[in-house]
Amino acid sequence: MRGCWKTLCLGLILTLGGCGAMSMGGNGSKALRVGSSGTYPPFTFAEAGILKGIEIDFARALANEIGRPVEIVQVPFPDLIGELNAGRIDVAMSGMSITPRREGLVSFTLPYLEVGQMALVRKEDDARFAGKDWTKMEGLTVGFERATTGAKFVHDNLQKMKPVEFANKEDGLRALQQDKIDVFVHDAPFVWMVSGSPHAPNEEVTGRFTLLTDEKLAWAVRKNDDDLLDELNAVVKRWRDSGEIDSVLDRWIKSRKVTRPVP
């Protein structure tokens, strides 16, 4: 399947629709190839064949910032680092968190957002968890997405609970809504989005907004691409100072609520 995808999609140009790549900018410079999964709202997702989201807005602004055209290549998230190190993309912009394993494979820019794992529960059960540290409760059935930092948190910290693995966050959310699990653990942007974003409102679940882990989101480049890393770090610094990062985040995540741990 991956080989077929690469044959069909890598390098294709997405103008107003399609699945492969999208060009932005327009001078004579060589295009910066940005890899993005298109499957992680609100950071990167496809709507009517067009890629949208936080990272896509960043890429569009980046083209103007560095005076260089940007070509977005849609790459499945598990393949991003491999495609980057193979030289088929120049930077991965896909809501990627910095982890020790990934730092061994790529170089990360300065982070643009500090996040972590949070939990979703059914609104009807909100009182059950109010004022309590749910991670200390016993007998809960806790869902998580396979091969994520949420999965690591559950396995490392919630041994007294029943873990349930899901192939993707959509299946986990559905199981929570259907009362098949008590809690669903995922990263803060997904919890924020489901709990209050106009892009994916949900009336059945609510977030427990205490951060369970400390994670940072950043863009990734190849280990030997020091010039590009320096250029992107300078952009992140400028955007921090100017408020551009917050402006883009506010467009897609209306509330970035974080609560203190229960004593």
C-alpha cells in the first residue's frame, strides 16, 4: 500500500484540489517541500480535497516569510521521517511532538506549542471525576491510540486500569461515546478541539484538562540541514515575538485550557 501511495502521490501538485502536493509562493527559488499528513485536525487535514489546518497556515505564512515557494506533499504520518531523511521532503510540518527517539533521527526547530496528554470523558460522567485525580482511580477502562505518547503514558502509569488500544483516535472517541470505555487519553490539541472547537464540536464528551505529560510540538528537518534549521528557528522566534503563532493557533483552537493537578 505504501509503495502504491508513493507512486501515485509523491511529487504531484495540488492546485485547488487533489491529494498529493500543494504549491505556495511564486518566485524563481527552489520550492521548499513540506511534508504533512493531512490526517490530524486541527493541525493538518483534508476538506473537499484541500489541505487545511494550523500547519498549512504556517506553511503558507512561511512561503511569504522566507520569500521562497512552498510545496506541500501529503505523507502518511508514520512515513514522514523516512521521507525526510530520503530527501523527498525538506521539512515535516504535521503536529509532530519532540521525543528522544525522533531526536535521534532528525533535528527539531524551536517548539511552537507546548502540549501534553489529556483525557476525555463523557459529559454525563463529569461529576464522577470532578475534584478527583482520575489517574489514581482503580478499575477504569482507559482507551488510547496505538503507537502514540498517550499509549506510553497509559502503559507506564495506569497499571491498575484496563487498557484498550485503538487504531486511531476516531475509533477511541466513538468507543467513549458508546460507553465502551471510561476515559480516552490523547494529546491536548485533540482534547481541546473535541471539547470546544467550532471545527469539531462534540456535545457528548468533555475534557479533563490537566496535562498528564510534558510535550512540545515543532518542525523537523534532516540532521545535516543546518542552514534550513537556522532559518526556520529564526522564523519561529520572529513569530513568537510578533504574535503570529498565537494568531494562527487561535484561528483553529478557540480554547487551550489547562487546569492544575488535583492535590
